[in-house]
Amino acid sequence: MKQLPIINKLKEEGRSILTEFESKELLRRVGIPVVETRLARTEKEAVSLCREMGFPVALKISSPDVIHKSDSGGVKLSLNNLSEVKTAYNEIIESIRQRYPKGLIHGVSVQKMVRPGTEVIVGISRDPQFGPVIMFGLGGIFVEVLKDVSFRIIPVDRRDAQEMIKEIKGYPLLEGYRGKEPANIPALVEIILKISKLIEENPQIRELDLNPIFAYRDRAIAVDARIILEQGG
């Protein structure tokens, strides 16, 4: 069984919630495409990383104690110059310290902004009877409002993944409805298969969400990620 060292490390630290940065690093190691994301521990590091990555960028708080980053003032999007980055970094840190005075802050993640695509979600949860279950559907606000999703019990094979994608009512959007850019279905299939394998090999993972994944004509890439481990396992 191929278990990831980062999971064992976090379990030893007594933590069950990975930061977005840690979640993306874990996913990147198993070959799941994620938006380039780096961790800045100081304002100076944030500025340096932005110079390297180029603009526009997004800044997000990196803390295992902050689950709802946007609601806590922990996210700044579409920053276009170094002055905006400096202001955003300090506003994020100040906001989180006010709302979570005892919260652990790793720093601020610097993320390259990518152009919008068709938003989809891939997630897993653990059912008391059936064990790990994988979900696919339209992402972003669609998953909350329309709940247009499909499910399979893990492990899934290629045929399962293809069927999951075609089952959702919003599938015509992925085909390029009314001139909209079609999604790369094989790329989405690969993400589903890799997530299934990841969960098989790492039963410590209790929940996982990639939302949104931006699907383009030529690729699919995860923009946000959340991973929660089993407690006391």
C-alpha cells in the first residue's frame, strides 16, 4: 500500500485538517494537476514569489484552523502588482488574527490566477455502510444550488468514471453547449481515477474536495482543494 509521508507526518502532529497548500502539494505528488501554489511566510516572501510567478495572482491564508477562508477575509483575488500584494498580505494576516486569535498561521499561499473554465467538482466521503464514495458534478455554486452530481463506490475503473461524467444533467455544458468551450473529458476521467487510487492507498483520508476544477478544451486543473483525515486513526 503506497501511503504518502505527508499524511503520516500530519497524523503524528495530531492534525486532521490539511491546509489548501498542503492539500495541493499532496495532490501534485500523485499526478493530479493543480494550480501553481507557493507558500509565503512573510510579506517579503510574498512579493518575491509574485515577481517569479507573474501577475495576476491570488493570496489565501494558509492555516489548519481556518476552514472558510473567504468568509474570514483570508482570500484576495486578481492582484495585479506588488503594491496590491503587499496590502493584501497584511490585510489577510490582520483579519485572521482578529477572527482567530489563537489560530495557527503557516503563512499566505500565493497562487497563479488562471482563466475561468467550466467548473466541476470531484469529492470523496466515507459512507458507514459502503465505505469510500466518490462524487462528480458541476462545481462552484452549481453544486450547492443544483446538486447535479453522480456517485460511485471506490474503487472505480475507467468505464465507471466515464459514466459518472455522462450521468449528470449538466453534461451538455461539458460538451460545449451553445459555442462554449468544451471540457477535456479524458482529463476529467484521469482525475477521477487518480483520486480513487489515492483513497484506496491512503485510507486515512476521510474527506476530499476539489472544487472548483476548471475544465478546458485541452486540460483540467484543480484551483481549490480540501483534505480532512480520520481522527485518531
